[in-house]
Amino acid sequence: MLCLGTGLALVCAAQAQKESARASAIKPRTLGAKFPDKPTVAPSFTIPVDALGFAAPGVLYLGMRYTFVSLDFLSEDQVLFTFRVPSLQRREAGSEDSRQIKAVLLALPTGTIVAQARWTIHDHARYLWMLNDGHFLVRDRNSLLEGDSSLTLKPYLKYPGPLITLDLDPAQRFLITNSNEPATVVASAGNADSQVSDDSDATANSETAAGIVLRIVNRASTKIMLATRVRSPISLATNSDGYLGALRGKSDRWTIELNAFTGPGEKPMGEIESSCVPQLEFAGEKLVLANSCTDNGNNYLTVLTTDGQTLWRDLFPEQTVWPITRMAPNGLRFARENLAASHAVATFAPLTSEEIKGQLVRIFDAVTGEVVLEAPANPVLDGGGNVAISPSGRRVALLAANGIQIFDLPSPPPLPTAVPNAVSRP
């Protein structure tokens, strides 16, 4: 229900207060800080990676958050493994770093190479996003390229400046991007042909100052639905209906709202407590992950529905840092990987490579919060990309033990028709 008008606003406020009290009553599960020496579920099979030409990056890169690898399911029985290969690069004065990425498409369970290619990428950030139709997007500077099972890349979109971030909604109808663009580009909604391009005739003013442009782009038509200048890159969690926002209330209380694309008003989904700005993600069309923090460095993960129900909460120990989340395409499972450190990271207690014990990967059922797999990943890749979940949610691929380990899991529980008040936790 949308909170419009004084009467409805009072009703919504009362509902939000009731939901907040009920959510606070949900006892969070405290996850352990012990680093496992082996997976809790044995892998079904492992594909060796040495023969593919993969070499682990040196420990000197730890802390830089570079992306060296992307591990993705192209289908239930095909894994796309892309990774940086060391090579000599010819550099010109003032040019950006470039690197060679080897792409290998592998058939499961044999590990047979179906296709392979080599791409050139010009920075160290995340470069690949899998689509749900057997295609994928590759980012290189200000360009987005589209690929398929042939691993051939074709131009898709070109921005007026370097593309900083890229996100997709669960249904992959929209691209949510942050790009660094010159002042001559007008940030407004319209056709992609005129807006995601260099408009040299535009006049700079206070609203078109040089800096970051946030856009929501329709993926099929490339029409821009929203475009605005922002001071810094914004992570905007979006589904087919709208985008999420967090409105701060008294003390450390935050109201999570869904702002609809069409129609007025905001739909409150519930409240959480956090000493930092909550980080919000859609696991699926109806499920939201809210990452929050406490004053002492611990992190909470709260799972809510767009209907305003809080399903479960987990408390992560302060020794697990730099979380990265990867979703299953159906939204029913997700992977969360953290570095396991010997102490919490703080201003006066920075993290060194010697204090990193490893990288811990947990696979969660989104509806119940059950941890169905816990495993160490190696090499440690603090930029992520070393775990993937198949379209059905039943298979997990993990880079570990000199190979790609494939785990076969039971089917994840579906989103219930009638959402319970809370999920029973152990």
C-alpha cells in the first residue's frame, strides 16, 4: 500500500512501527569466525585450471580489490571461466594499464573446452556480467560489449566517459550505471542514441558539472529511464517496479522504502537498525538483502520481502571483512564471500596480507537463511569473481584447490505464497 495522504500516512506509520517491533524480536543467528579447512559438502567433480593457463596473482595485490577472475554459469551445464594472463603490454605515454583476459567456455562435467578467446581490458575493476539468456556483458573503459557462447564480443553501448559501475535488476530489464563524464553531456532521460553518447553541443551549467552520471537504462531498447548528476557513484538496488531507498529516522533507525517507477508515493518495507548507511540489494523480484553495521564493527544481514515481512537476520563476526555477494539468477540462493582476518579492520588497525587467514564462501538459501555450503576459496581474490551459482540454484562453481570445484546441491526452497511472520532459526 502506498502512503499517500494524511490518513494513509498514519496507517503506514503504525504498520511500519509494528513491523519494526516484530523484526527486532527476530533473534539473529551469530555466524562463527572459524575458517574451514575444507568444504562442508564434497564437490561432485573438479576441473583442473593449470592446463587452462591460469596462474594465481601474487599476494602483493591483496588489498587493492582488483578483479583478476570471473567465474560464471552460461547455462546449467556450461561454465565460463575468464582470467588475467600475464603478458608484456606495449604502453604509450599517458595511456591506461591494459591486460589480457583469457576466456574459456567449459562443458560440465567433462571440463571439455567448448570455445576460447582472448580479450584486452584497460583497467583492473570488474569487467563481466552474466545475462540470463546465454549472453553476457563485458565492460572496457567507456564501452559495453555483448558476448555469447562463441565468446565473440560485439559493441552494445558506448558512454561519454569511463564506466565506473554496472548493476542489473533481477529480471535484467534495466542497466544501472555510474559513469564519469565531461560537463558537455546533458544528464536527462531520453533516447540512448542521443544521451549515451558524446553531446559536444551541450552547454555546461550547474546541473551538468563534470563528474558522475547515474543512469537507469532499459536493456532491450537502450532508452534511458533516469539520468542525473551525482557527487559520487551510487549503488541503486532496482527491481521491475522501482528502486530502494533508506530513510534515516531517530537514532540509528532506517526505514527501507520502494520508490515506484510509475505512480506517486513510496512503499515502506520495514525498519532496520544500523550505525552506517544500509547497503541494499535485490536477491530476486520479491526479496531484499539489507547489510547494516554496528558501532563495534560487526555486520548484520537482514532479509526482507517487498511485502514488508522480515524473514531472517544473521550477525557476522568482526573478523570477516569486505563482503561480496553473488546472486543465483532465480534469486533463491546467493553466495557471500568474506576475507577471514585475524582482527577487525579499523582506522588504527589496518589489515595487512599477513593477517588474512583466507577467503570464506557461504551459500545461503535466500528464503530460510540456511547455509547449504561453506568452503574456503583459494587463491584469495578480494575483488571477487571466484564463485558462481547456476540458473536453477542447484549448482555452485568455486575456484579452489587448483581447480574449479562443482557442487551439486538440493533444490532451494521457493518463495512461499503467504510469507510467514518469521523463519524459524536454529
